[in-house]
Amino acid sequence: MTLERGTLLHKRYRIVEILGQGGMGSVYRAVDENLGVDVAVKENLFTTDEYSRQFRLEAVILANLRHPNLPRVSDHFVVGEQGQYLVMDFIEGEDLRQRMERMGTITEEDAVMVGAAMCDALSYLHTRKPPILHRDLKPGNVKITPDGHIFLVDFGLAKVVQGSQATTTGARAMTPGYSPPEQYGTARTDPRTDIYSLGATLYASLSGMIPEDGLARAMDNAQLTPLRKRNPKVSRRLAAAIEKAMAVDPVDRFQNADDFKTALLGVKSKTQRLTGEYTVTPPPEVPDLPQEQKEGEKKSEPKAQGPIIPVPPPPVDEEKPFVPPSKRRRRGLAWLWLLLLILIVGTVVFTGFFSNSLPESVRSALPFKLPGLFTPTLPPTSTPLPTATAVIPTKTPQLPTATFTLTPTSVPLDVVTETIIPTATSVNTPTAAATPVGGGDGQIAFASDRSGIPQIYLTNLTSNNAQPITNMPNGACQPSWSPDGSKLVFVSPCPREYDISEVPPKDTALYIINADGSKQTELPTAPGGDFEPAWAPDGKRIAFTSIRDGYMQIYLINLADQKVTRLTNTASDVETRQPAWSPLDNQIAYTVKRFGAYQIWTMTDAGQGQQQIARSGNTLWDYAPVWSPDGKTVFFTERNANGPVRPWAMSILYENRNSGAADQVKLSPPPVADLHFSPDGLWFLFEGISTDNNQDIFYAPVSGGERVRLTNDPGVDFDPAWRPVPKP
């Protein structure tokens, strides 16, 4: 379970705050009470032999590194059955991704300094005996301290190369846009792999856009957009050096980090500096926040839907080509003749429109023909214009699986480029005899931080990619479908996935968006924050959790008049949250926190008849309820209150609610969390951990069978929701 603030770990490290959370555990800021210094504590809650071996190897790698651009590991220990812990330097400041969000793009000066510092770190790693590859260099792993010092952090995917063998501390994973083709398994990785990722990182920081994916480029499905096309202010020499580092074939890249560094410093004729002395402009000072506003909680900010990272406009002298004076004069005369021609034609057309009596010789002499202007008006019973039915559909269409695309205008969100879905049916050629998995179009909405901050994505079971449908500056998560599958309600801000034991950010709000990403609107909110929405089966109401009255309670908003009603009214030391509608539209299952434990309760949609339906005691937490499509069974997630976070799924018949006897759902391997159903009720959808130690979305048959991995991205994927099938 997540460590609380003030916890004394290993009789030495006092927990101060959570810095981040992922599938394996959390990263904390703590105080080393022996030395009186801040440290970062990284935890591994998965204590199996394989996970323990990988985590221990990461500790060994980092503990033996001594470089001014790398954090140091000072301790590694195991706490009983709870997990493993790695203690390292706490690097204060902002990462490069945050700097990009704050500034738009970084300056060329800073890009050269960042590149030189990272080349120093990579050169040190690559020349160890045995060599070490980082394999996950991206803006989020480049940290900038308050004094402008630059660090390369997070070695979760590092690889130790020993002869022809390779030992990996984590799974083979990719970050689309930053990983070269060979990292997808097309060839061996070597130091040139990190050089590619550094080039892609500098490309993104100078352009504000993630570059085209390396594997797609290798398969000729995409081409790298020249850096200067996206930001003409970048000098030609720097753009050439970065694009060389990003060559598809490793042979065409810089062959070592020192060569790349030399090319970067040559851009501005920089003098070689001592290792560790390459610095950038420090981030602005951030005033200390109250304790309850830490962990990414911010004051209310304007809800912007525009670009997160605007690309600077091109300079005037590079945007407008030089035109000789003679050509300018000829161009001006051409415009004069064109204007005169338009006036003549307009006069003729105007006259013909009203007189409808132009002779055929005049009509044929026109340089072009305007259909309909010189013919009688069609009667109302004639065939309507084709554009009418295309522009104004009478019903929201299902998204085509083969043609659905959505291109963000600013920060492009990472797209899953490799999905493990066994299928023999082409996306473009549906088989009439085959029944789609789930009974509908097989579309899934989910949240993912693959772009650096969570956004809502839409993917198909029969395709191999995911498309973002939100682009919220402060993140988006917790999607819930309207019953007809045409819209989604979601929550923002959402800087990361939050555990049931954590309080979400303040001032969250609910937004409704069409399934194609259009017509986003914000629902009325109140100070405190609204989150965990659940769309009612009648499509007219949304239940949600809110802290608008000081503590978590469940509310209901009527979409017709936007009137908000409070459904639960418990004492201030009892919290209610996570509403889930019965398909019968008259019951809501929800989570209650009482006496430090989480329980599953139900009530009517008017907030009456509240009762606990499963009794697991204080040692087990029950949360995240969901109803079966027939409304007869309530499923929920369960885990140990104390110990490793490895949740599993449980179920209880609603008619047995008074007995409190729940049964475990046979889904393996654990963990299994946030269970959902397909529209036909034959498939489970859930969060899980893949064999390469990544949190992804899976589905499995309700009748029992092997799970299928739906997403395959290094980011954390969560909050899955199967798109409903509209009722006839």
C-alpha cells in the first residue's frame, strides 16, 4: 500500500510526499534522519523473484555510478513482504518536459547545453566495463535543478551489456517518437540507441512536437519532418546534427556520444567545458505550497483547450521569399487583370441570374460555368444536395476503425505503435460472418500518460493503434461513456493516476466531449473538485464524486437543467465515492470509507436504502464497483489493506447482499483492477501488469480463459471503458 506522510521507513527515512506512482509502486520524497538530507525513495511492491532480481540489478547499476550528471544511489533494502526500496539523491527542480510546457520551446543555447551534458553522461555510461545503455532517454528523464544543473534520471530500462549477452533491469519497452527502430526488436541495441533518443529529445524540445516514430519511419510509413520546418529559428547546423543523430540506420548516426557532443558545441562555437559544467537557465522559483496542495495539486487555473506547447512563428526573413522588383510589378499587373476579369464575369452572372435570358453564345463564351445559375430553380420535391446528409447526420455515427484520425495542433500525444492483439481479420475488410469481440465495434476508451501527462485515448480491438481525443493542458482521465456511445464525460486536471487512498487534485471539473474529440464542454462545478463521473443509463444524468462540501460525497447532475443534487449525506469522517449505475437505472453501487477501510454499498438513484453488500473486514479494501450487464451481480476490486498492492477482482450477487459473501473472480495473473464489462457481457476489461512489468489494459472472456493484452506502451494505461452499443 502507499506509504503515508510521516511514515518512518527502515528506521531511517521519514516520508514527506509522493513524487510519482506507477504499476510497480511509488517514488517518495523523504528525509534521511541520520544525515538530515532529502532523498528520493523508489519502491518495488512486486516481490516475485523476477521483479526482485530486476530491481536489485538497477540498484547495483546506479550504486556504482559516479558522474556529475547522474544521481547517486546510497541505500537498498527489503522490508519483509512489503517490498524493495532504493534510496538515491533527490534531484529538485523541473524536468525538460515541464520546461517545454512552461516555455513552449527551449532556446537553441539551452538545447546545446542540455545535449552536451547528456552526451557527457552517456559517454560515461557507454564506456563502463561492462557498458550500460539507458534506453529511455526522453524529456521527462532530463532533470534541471534550481541552479541550472542537468541530470539524467530513471534507469528502470537500463541494460548492462556483457559480451554478446545483455542483462536488462526492466522489460524491453519503447517510447514512441523517442525510441529508434532497433529498440522495437528489429536489431540489437547499442550506444547508438541512446544517441537516437537524445536527438529525438532535442528535436522535441526545440520544435514542441514529438518526432515521427522510428519504427514507422523504418517501415516507410512516415518520414521525419525537418526540424527547421517546424521551427525555422533553429540554425541549419544544429538541425543537421540532430537529424543525423536520429537516422533510421544506426550506421548513419553519430557512432558515439563524444562525436555528437562535438557537433553540438560546433553549432555555436562553444568552448569545451569540464564535465558537469554545462548548465542552462534555472527554472523560476516556485513559492512553497501548503502541504495539502503538494503532489501536483494546483490552484484553479483557466481551463484552456488550446495548444499546450505553441510552436513559435517563423522569422519574417525566412517566411517570405525574396521577389525581384520586376516580378513584383508583373505580379501586380496580374492581380489587376484578374480583378478586372472577376468584375466582368460577376456583372454577366448578376445580369443572367435575374433576367434568365442570356443567349447561348454568351453563356458559352464564359471562361467557366456556374451550374444552376442559368437554369430554372428546381421544385422542392427534387433530390436534396448531397452535402446536406454528409454535414448534418441524424445520428452520431460510429467511428470508422480504418479512417479515424485526430491530429493535435500542439503537443502530439504518443500513439501505441505495437499492440498485442491476435487477429486474422483486416481492419479495412470486416468479415460479415464474424461477431465482433464484445458485441459491438470493439472500441475502448482509456487514460494514458504516454505523452507525459494523462489524456483520453480511443482504440479498437481489431486495430494496432490508439488515438487521443483530448488535449488538456493539465491532463484528463476517468472516461465514462454516454449510454448511446456518442459522448464521453471525463475529468481534468489529472496529472497522474491516483490510488484509492489518495485525494485527487483540487478544482477538478467534469467535461463532456464527442467520441471524435469535438464539441468539448465543461459542466458547472464548485470549489473543491468534481471527479469519478458515471453516466446514467437514461443518458440524462451523471453521478459523480465531489469535495465541494469539504469531504467526498456523491452528487447527481441533471444534464437538462444542470441542477446538482447531493445523494449521500454521511458524517464528515465517512467518505462516499466511485458511483456505478445499475443497468436498470434505479440503483447505484458505490465505495464507502469507514474506520479506515473501504467497503461496497448500494443505494437507490434518489439516495435512499443505503446498505453494505459485501463485508470483508478491515484487513481488506473493497472499491471500484461495477454492475454486470444484467444487473444481477456487483463486481469490485479488492486488495490487502496492509502489504503489497496486488489487487484482484471479486463479485457478489445482489440478491445475496445481506449475507455479504463475495467470491473471487478467476482472472490471472494478478494484479487485476478497475474491472469493466463488454456490451454483450461476455468479456472483462481491466488494468493489469504485463510480463514486461508495464501497466496496461487487458481483456479476457468472462467464461474463463487467457487474458489478451490490448495496450503495449511504456506509459501507464488506466481507467478503461468499453464503448456501449446504441440500443435500436
